[in-house]
Amino acid sequence: MESRIAGRLRLDFSPLALLWKDERPENALQFAPGKWGCVMAMAAAAAKGRTACFSRETFGCFGGGVGLGFGNRYLDFPGGLEGFCRFLSTGNAGCGEGEKIAEALGPYTRKEFIDDFLHGERYIRSPELVRSFIEKLPMTDIPASFVVLKPIAETDPGEEPVVIVFFVNPDQLSALTILANYGREDMDNVIIPYAAGCQTMGIIPYREARSPNPRAVVGMTDISARKYTGRLLGKDKLTFTVPYRMFLEMEEHVPGSFLEGAVWKSLLTTS
């Protein structure tokens, strides 16, 4: 599959097709079962030309399992849901069994995780607000065995992605935001929710795909994930994820649009 949008934007990296599959693609990158890993690092590898896949045993981290659509994996977090609520906020030190759990995990996980488990990532003010955040996430258990990420050009005839993911710089993000609104009667067809990087290209766009008027989702405002993608793709990249139906709509709007005009061409020559 070729993309008019990708050609006009002159992207540094291929747009990604995210697919739900029941068979593991040959030669796909995949985390070892039960091993920690960042989904967004795998997404960066896919943007560079590889195929990556994930299953209910190989999603890398608890937030990744949630983000890809393998159910509420926060229930499996050390200390359960309450342990995760404290992890994302104020930490587990001095809370019930928190320090005992950290001590038991010590030999088997990264020091960084233990520090965050005890003292909190502090991305949300309180455990109570984390619980509210979780309740508002569009938890999904996909009807397939694998989530697959691969360059859009590598999709096979007849394959229909669930969403398309662009890695973009500020100029390209601006252009995609204009294009997402180009043929719509309203002006709020792009959202920037607070969520993990994988959730802004997974379950939140999945929700939009079910909507009569799907919106695009800007992501990679997750600074934990940016540690990995910045090294691999450059520090200026965000994600712009669109449900496949919206992607086709945007593709149709390229001819005759601002992407063929002087202002956009001037940005291309000065970038």
C-alpha cells in the first residue's frame, strides 16, 4: 500500500499499519514471554522497516498490554491495581506490603522500576486520580491473538489495518492536523489525551475507529517512552494515529489541498 500523505509530507520514517492477526508473521520482532520491554521501542524498529508483533504473553509491560488491547493488565501489576495506582502517583514506599514487594522483585527487574515502584512516577497527583484515569481508559480485549506493526508499504493485498501511525515532526504534525479537519464540518477532529505512548496508538484510536466520526490521536507525549524513541527516531517526533477509515478519507483529500500549495512547499524547502 502506498500513501499519498507520506509522499507529500516527506516523512523520515514509514507510516505504520497496526493490524490484529491470529498468526504470528514470519521473522517478526517480539519480546520474550514475560520479559519487560517498551512497545514504543518496537514501534520505532517497525518505522525503520521491521515487523513487530505482540501477544498476551509478549506485550513488554503492563501499560503496553493495556495499550495494545490485551485487557486490563494493571490487575496483574505487583501489588494489584492499588499498587499500580500508587506507582503512577505517589509510590508504594510505606504503603502496606509495598516495600516487601519491592525487595522480592529486586533480583528480577530493573533498578529504575524498583525506584519508581517505591517513590512513584508522579505523573498523576494521587492514587485516587489514577483510579479515575484507569476507569476512563477504553479497556479493550481484541478478538485476535496478535497485534502487528509493520510499514504500510509491507501490507498484503486484502489486509485492512485497524489504525495507521505516523511519526512526525512539528511541521508534519501541523499538516496532518489541517488535513484531518479539511473535509469536516467541525474543527475538533484531532485530540491529545493524556495516556501512555502505546495507548495513544492503540486502545484510544481503537475507540475512535468505532465512532461514526473518528478523530485522530496525537501521542508520544509520554516522557517515559520518549527516552527510547528519541534515541531511535530523533527527539522531535510525535505520533499521529488515525483509524483506517479516517486515513482513507484523508488520502482522498490530498489532491487539490494545501499539500500541493506554496506555503507547504516553502516549509519543505526550509526544513
